[in-house]
Amino acid sequence: MSKHDTYAALDDFVDAHFDEQVRFVQELVRVPTDTPPGDNTPHARRTRELLAAFGFEAQAHEVPAALVHDYGLQSLTNLVVQRRYGPLGRIVALNAHGDVVPPGEGWSHDPYGGVIVDGKLYGRAAAVSKCDFSTFAFATRALEAAGRPRAGGIDLLFTYDEEYGGLLGPGWLLEQGLTRPDLEIAAGFSYQVVTAHNGCLQLEAAVHGKMGHAAVPHTAVDALQAANRVLSALYEENRRLEQHRSAVKGISHGYVNVGQIAGGTNTNVVPGKVVLKIDRRMIPEEDPAQVEAALRALIERAATGLPGVRVEIRRLLLAHAMKPLPGNRPLVEALCRHASAVFGEPVEAWGTPLYTDARLFSERGIPAVIYGAGPRTVLESNAKRADEHIVLEDLRRATKVVARTLADLLGG
């Protein structure tokens, strides 16, 4: 069979089974995976049942409860589907995550309904990234239906802690030796082949003063006043960061965001403690150790400017930037070529300001690329906002792209 005939057979399979694929996504959306609280084992069980219905046996790897609880989650079971075609050749891992932030307010459709309106499937995680559970599974089915490859294999990895950094998802599977791929494709967006992304440092800064009655404020030390100085210093830091731009197309500059503030006990009490949760995005050119040292020093200088104030800083998360590895060329070229052909417009390698699980593969020397069924941008998908959705035609076309790419990589 010629390559052209192979691609046509793959496309035909996707089209013939697309209604089934859409129902698969709907079933995944209907099982909540809000993180926090992070009780995601029920979703893994349901996914395993759905995969078994078309002959894919998923190995369920439950992460030890102590690790999960220390991580701040309730339950975590990762799934691995291994398809082997021959003793030689590449092993390609396809990784999508099922955990999501809670839906929040403002939805016009049930966030767990999987309802379809005007060619869009609505639901929390519909675009990021339960849709790619189906993209990767049905691309693999298409490959096998069109003619099983003669060598290599596929690992489908469905994990549940991307929102917390991925260390107990793909990180744990890699550490335990439960997957040993040569290449990896992570869930992403259809109009970009992402080869690099930002890193992320998250810190918690607890500013301590001395609580006191608001009627006699001179007997207290106002932690909020000190925290306000920290806030001003952090936002001023953003001015400096804007001057240092990344050379990676699609990535601009580093940024500091204060995502959560908590403190005080009552309206008539001078606050004795204020806690700031800080997110620092790092461009690939930055050194994480230097960034963390500088950010800690900035916070301490600003917070201790008032007598009686002290600050405690602890790291919540450190996700390294993803950088292109030399061995990613077969992935990048195949995905760009097929995406451009299927979507009818140029699709090229890009960078993204997000951070993802894919970095955990590249940190171990495994060339990784981010590609999947989402729209052009995070904003268009409403990911992490109300009315998150996936355009079904994007889902169909991205599945064809992944199936064609697998055929190229595995010689199917």
C-alpha cells in the first residue's frame, strides 16, 4: 500500500468512527475530575471501561495513597495502554491528562453534560485535555485498522495531575519504568506544533506581623501593610521582565502573578498574617535556580522594610521550561506536514507560554512535542473558564493528523 493509500485509509477510519469518538469524549466529560479536590480514580475506572469496549486493555497504576495525600490530592490512578507491533522500531508515547480546575461560575451549559451545540462539544476538560484521550486512542485504532505496523509500538498514557505539576502522573510512570518511550506527543492545540514552553515557579510567602485591636493600631504590626509593599515590588518586577524577551517564537517574556491572597481575622482587627501565592513564569532562556533566588530576595527585602515584620517563603512548585531536543525532528516534520495538509493552512513549530507535562519527558532526554485537538488558542477554547468547548471538526482533523504521523513514525 502506498503512503497516499495509507493516509486515505486512516482518514476513512476516522470519519467512519467519528460519531463513536464523540460519544467517547462525552462520556469522559460526564465524570468530574475537579482538582482540587483531586479524587480522579473514578474517572480512570470509567476510561478503562470505555477503552476495553474496543479492545484496548489499560493497565491501572494506582499511586500510593501516602504520596497522593502529601501532594494534596485524594486519589490518583494512571492508565497505560501498551500496543506492540514488533521487537524493533520506535516506541511513541501519547500523553493526555484528565485532571482539571473546578468549573466555576458563568456556564451556559452543564459543565459535565457534554452537550453539543453548533458543532461544539461543551464541558470542563472538553478542550484540555479529555478530547485528546480520544484523539490518541482513535488515531491508534485507525493505524491498526489500516494495517498494523511491522515494528515499534505505542504507549497511551492517561494521567491525572497536570494541574499539580505532573510528578505523580507521567513523572511517576517514567520514574517507575512503566513507560520507556523514544518519542512523545502530549495533548495540545491543532493549529500549532509546540516544541518549547515556559517554566513555572510557584511560591507561598507568609508575611507575619502582630495582631491587634483596630482602636489601638500602635500596639500591632500590620502584616497587610508589609504585604502591600511585597505586592508593589512584585508588580514593579514585571516592568523589568518585559525588557527581557525570549528568542522562541510564540513566547514573549517572564511574568509574576499573585493568584491568591489570604489574611486577617476581622474588620476591626489589625491583620497579623497575610499569605500570598505567587506564580512566576520563566522563559526558556532563564535559569530556574537564579530566578528563585532573586524572587526570594526581592520578597524578603520588601517585606522586612517595616519593624516587627518577618516573612516565611516556601516553594509550591517548580516546573522547568521545555526546550527542543535534537531528536524531535521526525515528530515535528511529520506533524507539521500532515497538519498543514489536513487543515489546509500552514502549521509550524511554535512555543507556548504555558507549562505542561511534556517537559518531564524532555528532561529525561526523550524528544517531545505538544499537539492535539484544541483550537488556535487557550482563549478560544475557554479552558479554565466558563463554557470550555472543543470544535468537533478540529477533533476530527487532529485525529487524522496524529494517525498519519504514527504511520510515518512506525512504518505502518
